[in-house]
Amino acid sequence: MPKSKGKYRFSFGPWNIDEGGDPFGPTVRTPIALAKKIKTLKGLGFDGIQFHDDDAVPDLDDKSHAQIMAEAKKMKKILDSEGVKCEFVAPRLWFSPKTIDGAYTSHDPAARKYAIERTKICIDINNALETSHMVVWLAREGTYIRESKNPVEQTLLIRDALNAMLDYDKNLKILVEPKPNEPVDSAIISTIGHAIALGYMTNHPERMGCLVETAHSILAGLDPSDDMGFALAHGKLWSVHLNDQGGLKFDQDKSFGSYNLRHAFNQVRVLEEYGFGRNGEWVGMDVKAMRTQKQTANTKHLSNSLERFHFLLGKAVTFNKKLEAELIKARDYEELDRYTICHLMGMKY
């Protein structure tokens, strides 16, 4: 069997082992302490953890900078003791009452100042956990009603905020994670094309990249593998969040490959073909357990997602490229479709 060209390492966040609450009902599982979640990583086949700033340092708005740094250093020791690396830290700005009308794009200058200062603290936590990558999900940067915000001004305010971050730390690399909707009705940076273009607008585009999430691409009506390929062509795909999505609904974070196996295959294939991971990029599994899952098996979604990735990686490296080229040359796309399905299903061809 041909060998993979990629060098893959995997991560997930504490929020990926959740209690099963949703907007329509309460939690159904008992909360698990962060330390215990960290201990599960290696056993599930993962080497890295993703953090929001207040995952690493809870209640940080109520603490001094010295206290925050002390707790961040303590967290680094915990990770080291378990042999776990931190992939990134992301500022969680969407929970604060100060950012109800947006963070970097709020009409309130005090709210915008808070958002940037909170992000600078997040950068300090990043450094304490020895990662130079910070993911920026622009959760409330958009509108519920289009007339309430000017899209030109919103874009420029986000650019200015990113410049402030890049100026604050000369080693920082920012990964913009786009999403078309939820929690706002319409996000101003809604697709991977928007995210990459935004990076080129900053003073340091060489330190601006992006993170493609499967579900977010699907919510925009796009094919996730196309978004990954577009970002790879720009040299800007610095991380991925693999999961699945059942249509244009809310963000479901289903297990990777559980809804559309062919979509999943093509995501793995484009990552493999273009050497994703060889520069240290991580594969994040941003998945959540079904609400009905019992407490005793509340990590199966993570191990199942990782299992499917490796299965599809095997399918990607054994895909008959010679046959593919012949069928493309003959313009016999029906036969290429048949071969692909046979290959994925293990049918004789």
C-alpha cells in the first residue's frame, strides 16, 4: 500500500466533550473536569489541545494580569506532565455582556477597546502555553439587521483590530475562522475567501492565515474540500476543524464523515495530496457527541472521527491516479464517479 505524504497530528478542544445541552433543552450529561479531559487525549489518539482563553484561565476578566499569567504557566505544566501540546488559544469574546453588539465592530468604542485588550491578554496566554498561533472566530462581527451596521466600516474595523494584534506581538500568527451565520444572522467575514482577502488587507499578511471548518463551509453552501484547496493554493491553510453537517441548519458538529462520507473523503484527499501537516499544521476534530449519548460513552465521537480520518486516508493514498487521469482524458466522468464510489465502498472494480 502506498505511504501517506502527510505528517498528521490531531487535536480537540475541551468543548468537544460537552454536556449535551442545546438551545431547546437542558444538559443531559455530567460535566467533566478539564484536567480529566486533558488526560483522555493521548488514549484517544490525540496529541494536542485547543483552548479558548478562558478555558486555559477561567474568569480571566476578574483577574489581574499577573494572576492570569501565573495560571497560564500552571496550565502549561499540566500539559507538559501529560505530554500534550497546545495548538492554539482563541479569544472568547461572544459571551461577554460588553460585546452583545459585536466585539471589534461594536458601535460602542468602549466595547471595541475591551475586545482588543482582551485579545492582547489571549496573546499573552498563547505565549505562556508556547504556541504562536491564535484562532480568531469573528462570532458577533455581523448583523441581525443589515441596516444596523455598515459593511465597509465593519470590514475596516476588523482590519484595524487585526493590525493591533499583529503589532502587539511580532511572532503572532492569526488564523481567521469564517462562518456565514450563527450567532448573528449575517457575518461580515462569511467564507474562506473573505478570510484570506481580509488577511491581505492587514499590515502583515505573511502572518495571516485561516482555519477551514467543514460545517462552516457547508453552512455557506460550499464544498469544504474546495475551501481547503483554495486556502492551500494561497499557502494560508494553517489548520482545519473536521466534522460534518446535515444541511443548511445550525452548526451541528457531527462526527467527521458521519453525514457525507464522500465530502469527508475529498477533504482528506486534498489535505493528503498537498502535504498538509508537513509544516506542523494540526488536524482538529471539532465534533460533539449526540445529545442522546450516555455519559459512559461520551468520547466515542472523537475516536470515531479519528478512525474515519485514517480509513479515508488509506482510501486517498490508494486511489488509482492513473485510472483517474485516463478517465478525465476520455471525459468519462460517469465512469470516474463509478470508480470513486466503488473505491469508497470496497466494491470490486
